[in-house]
Amino acid sequence: MKSEPTPPDREVLTGLAERVTYQNTENGFCVVRIKARGHRELVTLVGHAAAISAGEWITASGSWVNDRTHGQQFKARFLKTSAPTSAEGIEKYLASGMIRGIGLLEVPQELVRTALDLELADGTVIADMVGDKPCAFLAGLYRAERGIAERLLQLGTGKLPWPWIDPEKAIPWIEQRTGLVFAESQRSAVRLALTSKVLVITGGPGVGKTTLILRILSAKGVRLLLCAPTGRAAKRMNEATGFEVKTIHRLLEVRARISARLGVRPLGRST
């Protein structure tokens, strides 16, 4: 059986961020020069990221485009950054200015310790343990991640936001409506989705992650809000489901790095 070629808009690009040429703090749009695997010259990458710095490892999927002004660029539909692990990456990260007071790697350890203590006292950096390993985190990112984790735990408890739906009745109903026979993994996903307030379902495109569950919930009169990372992804989800879909930023009314939506005003629908 022949494997299908990777679509041109899903090429994967990985590499080390050499420098961040531009970043918009309101919507996350960024232009980054990266040392990509398989490329001798630096590559220009454009995409969206909440925060990005030189020295971080980048994994992106998207497609190559030719800009009239700036030439060939890799336009990322998905962009993930990871903390640097190589000596070169760590040096670039420290030199990027993300940690105030540290701009060089080759400095006395006592000076680094003093600078870190000053940042801890100032509240710019927060110390915590990951397992049994002591770590230091940028305060903004630390609080954001803690806040998200706490909100997810809160959302996952309590009464379901929709009336009880019996999965053993809903599954035959949706099979009859669609003419499909679900695999056991799909049946398990539907059961969990109908009985969970927070759930992550993974799977390739076209396997029914979104459409089948939405049809069951909408048939019961549940009000739904859908969102996607980008405008293009929102359009595709709209075409696949028939429901209104917004970008995450538009849905949450994000205008800066920190949104008032985090724990202040619920959206008012089952999302």
C-alpha cells in the first residue's frame, strides 16, 4: 500500500531561532530567522506565537511562500517553541534579554547567581520545583500556566452544562443519522465527551472528532461556541460542521498578552 505524499501546506520545519526580527505583542504575529535542519542558509519563518526568543527550538508546520518584498518565507500554520537544550541555544536565549541582567554566557557563576537572586527578589523570575528538580520560571509565563491549570481543574468538576445524554442511546442514533458504524475507539470518545466537562480528543483529520459530537449536543439544544487557532482553520471548521467558528483571540476578546477572560467572565456557553 503506497503512502500518500505530505500535502504542500503541511510541511514540517524545525530549527534553532537565531533572532526574532519582529513580534506583535497584541496578536502574537512574529517574524523569526531560524537555523533550520536541511538548510544551509538561515530561513525566514512567519507565524503566531504568544512569546518567542532567540535560542529556542522551533517546530512548525506550514508551507513555503514567496513574498514580493522579503522573498521566500516559511508561513507556519502551527508553531511550537521549546526551551533551549544545546549550549548554542542557551547562549542565544540568555543573550536575548529575556532574563534581565543576563546578556552573556561566559560570566562568573557568582554574578549569574547574584543576577538571578535580584530577579527573584524583584518578582521577575519565580523559583519552583518540577518533581525533585529546582527550576526558575519567567513570572508572567509561570502565573499564566498555573492559572490555566487551575481553571482546567475547576472546569473539570461539578455538574455538566447540558442535560444528561445517555451515550448508549446517542451512539446508535448518530450512527443511524450518518450511516456510519463506529469503531470502539470512536464509541469510547463519544461516551467520554458526553460525560466530561473537559476533554482532549486526538486523531487525524476526517475521523469525526468534531462533527459527530457536535451533532449530538446540538440535537439536545446545547448552545455551542467553536474556535480555532487561525482564521483559515476557523473557516475549515465552519465548512466541516456548519457552525459559526471564531479564532481563539476573537472568541476570548484578547487584546494583549493577558486576557480578562482568565477566571473573570465566563463565556456563557458550552465550548
